[in-house]
Amino acid sequence: MPKPLTDQDKRKQISVRGLAGVENVSDLKTNFNRHLHFTLVKDRNVATKRDYYFALANTVRDHLVGRWIRTQQHYYEKDPKRVYYLSLEFYMGRTLQNTMVNLALENACDEATYQLGLDMEELQDIEEDAGLGNGGLGRLAACFLDSMASLGLAAYGYGIRYEFGIFNQKIVNGWQVEEADDWLRYGNPWEKARPEYMRPVHFYGRVEHTPEGVKWVDTQVVLALPYDTPVPGYRNNVVNTMRLWSAKAPCDFNLKDFNVGGYIQAVLDRNLAENISRVLYPNDNFFEGKELRLKQEYFVVAATLQDIVRRFKSSKFGSTEVVRVDLSTLPDKVAIQLNDTHPAMAIPELMRILLDTEHQTWEKAWDICTRTCAYTNHTVLPEALERWPTDLLQNLLPRHLEIIYEINRRHLERIAKLYPGDHDRLRRMSLVEEGDQKKINMAHLCIVGSHAVNGVARIHSDILKATLFKDFYEVEPHKFQNKTNGITPRRWLVMCNPGLAEVIAERIGEDYIRDLDQLKKLLTHHLSLSQGPLSFLPILRSIKKEPNKNWTPRTIMIGGKAAPGYHTAKLIIRLITAIGEIVNHDTVVGDRLKVIFLENYKVTLAEKIIPASDLSEQISTAGTEASGTGNMKFMLNGALTIGTMDGANVEMAEEAGEENLFIFGMRVDDVDAMDKSGYDAMDYYNRIPELKQAMDQIAGGFFSPDQHDLFKDIVNMLLHHDRFKVFADYEAYIKCQEKVNALYKNPKEWTKMVIHNIAGCGKFSSDRTISQYAREIWGMEPSLERIPAPDDPRQ
């Protein structure tokens, strides 16, 4: 943790947290009281803590509104190219503090609430997390929105306004229990409904081929109602928009042909249409081919593309007349980024609009489509890849299936010309997978329909080119790129670890917040950090064996949610809590080892845990983690990494120096070699006494005295069908942990290593990632210029 702040530190702190000028504070108090009175209709006698939170949120939001309107005016007048980031997940967390950081209002709000007799932190804790994501993919989208606004890009995030986000996790008797996340129960002060931009979305029906063209008829209509949330850039007066769609039944839903008594039922059945935006699917890295999920994917895509075309056609701000009738220049003004295959239906939907509504030729439409769309792949795990059954598509989206078949026909025709007689290659590269059940491979659709395909760390992008997408890479190598993930330093340093942010600013100034590469300067400055509070079974066993030895005390914290239907994942959580129950009450072990399961891990909890950690465990089997971003958050906050050469760990080791990370285990080539030679878990089990003992304890009920065979499925999996080859890295992991223990006893050397890690974090800013997307995929140029503030005279 940083040393206590001196008066000089406190003066520095004012700049990073914004100035608490007397006028600012006075205005904030006035506006706070105004909102309490007029917006919440309360006085101080009856107001609750929640009322005070809403009054503060509305007061801070007022500072966004002028900038938000001015930014959108600025875009309409300048008519820049716009980027649309399509994602089924945006894991935003809380908004209040992030807004204060980006608008430099933190100190003023702190002082104003203090003068009002309120506690700022208490009010911040009332805000619900916007948990509209499962984990990495959704949080990446949120970091990207922050960077796109901070880099002055005309960007829009488009997704679904789930009524229920990722479930709340309770641990009951050691087991995960799910509760619905009713995050909108008390209202959301950050969103603005936009019913004037409501759009119809069609499902089911049939296709008619007429002399006037193709018509999709007899469809069921669901309305998409947009809710806009402001996305402020870092102190540049830019406020972009995240637009999330909510499903509404049309007024005449099911009422066209009701009979006597049918009216009530018809109104009740409106729920069926509105279920589309009811709940986020809690599956991370796992494909579950449910019709409701496909409806969600098409719903967001269809509503968004109507919006994109409307905005492309409309002229300067405030005008409704159509100025662009020809969509052939769409790729010059619009970039669409598909965050994984979830929004893949954007490709056939854009083709449907261009062909059936705009009456373009196939060739022209396809050229526009491929130059507009780009695809980010997030995983190589086969169970995560989306493959939709054709009978489901035929029923739900018959016109889109026709278009996909035609895309595939032309694609395979081209491949057949390049590789005459190579039928196996045609089978491998087809968008349609034949078999017991015919399916559409959505990743193949995305590759064929996009001008750029990227992985999310160098090693992951290389694996895509060498394995999963090898055939496509051979045909179109120019399409394939790498864009190593990043994190926003605003939320993941300035906001969650202000003490460290201040210590750094004191040494190198505060420009690093928008140019993280400047952290390299720390290597030439003396940075004074003291060790923070401390971040299994082998440690437990060793302590029990030699209780009088000078052990490095450890607190092991593990957090995460299991998909509700994933038995093994739930059992692993139960094993962790069971080990905790034994270890934490062992008098011999005492305070030298604690095992904590972090209930309901989410963005807001990560913001507390990450700054407090000393050691970050990034221990995926090489070749299985696409990138990871938690690894970067820990690194930026001064934790050292113990990890395999997988995902972004490889590049972290490159940036900080491999000697400044605790790297262990197989490399990708070793894993490949083992795949060929065969992996035998029993060999390790029989050869390594500590491993055997650990497995026997788990299997024999040492950690589950009331039900001895409780964890037999986990042991059985590890011994007989573990495709992640966990035991193969076991010995290297234990040896590496011994190195960690030894170094931790030498605070000076540990701190030196921490500084090298923080100094090497520049590359892992999402500002760098987004600058690369902008220049290399979207054809846009990022800018650090401020646009005029609302109270500045118009330029």
C-alpha cells in the first residue's frame, strides 16, 4: 500500500481528483437540494440514503447532459466516420464514481456531500452494478467504450437492456445459489428512454419471391425501445452513447384475431414478446442453442442496423430530411465491430436490407457488407463456438437462412476454383455443417462476411491462424490481425486505487492517465511503495508438517460464478468452500493460511480486491486462455503474476521482463506434443506423493466428512478425462510458488519487481488497443483533443 500522504501529496491529489472550488461546491449543493426536492419529491426529514444517492447521481448527471448534447451536435456537423460496437454484453459496473473521475468532479462532490452531512462512500455503495455481462467479454466492451470516448472517436455501443443481469451469487452451506439480479428495481438514473426511436423487429413468417423482389411476410413484430446511457471520455468533454434495446409488444399484439374472452389472454401474452430482453444468458465460453438466445441475437442486430442506416441517411443535427439515398458509401462512414459471433446475424441482416429494401445487386451489397463489418474472436474452446441448427433458423428467420445459403454457395464456388478437387477443404470451410443436425457455423459466417478478423492476444491470434481458422488464413491472410486486449486506466487505477494513482502522479505527472506508456518513466524515478495486505493444499500440508517453521502467511482469495446448469463448476466452488471450512478453523495452521471464497464476484468487488492483492494467479493451460484482462488489472495495481505462457501473460512478460514474472509450466508447443504423445494423469498421480495425497484427501472425504464421496466427480475428471492436463503443470507450479515465498521475504526486491511490472503496463491500456482498431480496422484516427465544453462559446 502507498505510504501516508504528506501535505505536498494532498496538493497533488487535488489535480487528479479535480478542483474543489468554492463555486463548484456551492453549485453542487444547490443542485443536490434541487433534485432532492423536485426530482425525488422529498425533504431532509423523510429522505432515505437511497434518495440521497439518486439526488447525487442526478446532480452529477447534469454535468454530462450539456457535453452529451454538444458531442452529438459536433458529430452531426463534422460527419465523421462512426464506429458501432455490437455486443450482447456490456459489463459496466457502477457509473457514479467513474463519471466523477472522468469529469474531474470527485473532490468537489466529496466536499459538497461532506458539507451536507453525508458520506460519499456510503452513497456510492447504494448504486447497483449494471451487471449486463458474464465476465471478460462484457467487461472488455465496457473498457472499450471508455477508451473510444477518451480518444474522441464517434462511437456507439449497441446491446440489450436486460431486465435481469448476471445472477447474484449467494453461498449457502458452501454451495452456490442463484438469485435474480433485479438491478432496475429502484430505477436507473443514468439511462434515458428514447421512445421516438423505437424500431420494429420481425420474426417467423415466410419468404415470397415476386417480380418486384423478395418479400418477408406474415411475420410477428416485436418493438425495440432504445435506452441511452452517456459514456464520458476522460476530461475531453466528449460524451458518447451506449444504446441498449428493450423489447416491447406492439399495441395490436395477438389482438387481430381474438375471440370472446381472448382479449385478456392476448394482453397477458405480451410478456412472451417482451421476454426477449428479460434476462442475460449466464453462460461464459459455452454455447447453448436456445431459441430465445437466437431471438436476442437477432433482436439487437435488427434494431441496431435500422438505427445505423437511419443515422447514415440523415443530414446535419436536427434535420430529418434524407440526404444520402445511396448506401454505396456506407463503408466510408460506418464501421461495425462484432464482439464475438453473438451479433453475427448483422451480416445476413445488412445483406437483407441492401438486397430487399435498397434493391442493390448481390455483388454491390456484398462489397458494402464486407467492407463495413469486422469480427473479433474471443475463444478457441470448441464448446464455446456458436453453431445454430438450420431448422431453428428456417422457422425464426427464413429470409436470413436463404441469404446465408447464398453466401455459402458463392464462397464455396470461389474455394473450389482455388483448390479444384479438394472436397475435404470445401467441407471444412463451409458455413453449413452437415451431420445428424444441419448447423450454421457462425464463426465461418463472420470470417467470410468481414474485411478483418482479429484475436485478442498475439498468441491467441497465432493459434487461430495455425489451427481453428487455418484454411481461411491460407485463402485470405490479409484479413487476419491481432489486437491484444487492454483495460481502462481510469476505472482500473485512478478510480479503484487512488493512493497508487497519486504516488505515480507525484513522480511523473498525471498525463500517464491518458497515455499509459508514460509509466515507463517510473524506472528512472524512485517510487516508494510498501507491501499491501496479502493477496492450497501443498501449503496446508507443509505447515502441518513443520508448524514451527517461518512460513510466509497467505490469504488465498478465489472468486467466480458457475453457470447454473454446470455441475462440475458448482462442485469446484463447493470444494473451495469446503477446504476453507477445514483450513480456516485449524488451530495448528492458525493465521498462516486462510482460504476465502469471494461471494458474488462482480466489477465492484474486483475494484476492491485487485488493489489489495500481492499475487495474481494466471494459471490456464497454455493455449486455452485467449487473452485475459484480470491479469492486466492486477499488474497495473502492483500485484506480481504467477502464470503460464498463455494469453496476454506472454506479452506482459515481454513488457516487464520475464524475470519480473513468476512463469512456470508447459508452453503451447509442449501441450501440442503432449496431445500427440498422450497425457496420462495417473502417471503423475503415482509419481508425485504430495499430489497423490491431495487427491486421496479430496476423494476420501477429508474435506467432506459428512459425505465422503461428495467430490468424487472432480477427482474422476482430473484422473481420467481432464483435457486441460492440470497435473502436467503441478510440479512446476509448486516450485514456482516456493520462489514467490522466498522473494516475498525480501520486501526491497519484491517492490523493485512490482515497479518493473507497473512500468511495463503501458501496452495494456485499452486506449492502445482501441487506437489500433481505429487505425488498422475501422479507418479512423483517434484524437486527444478536447472538444469545446457546453459553456464555451461555439467554434
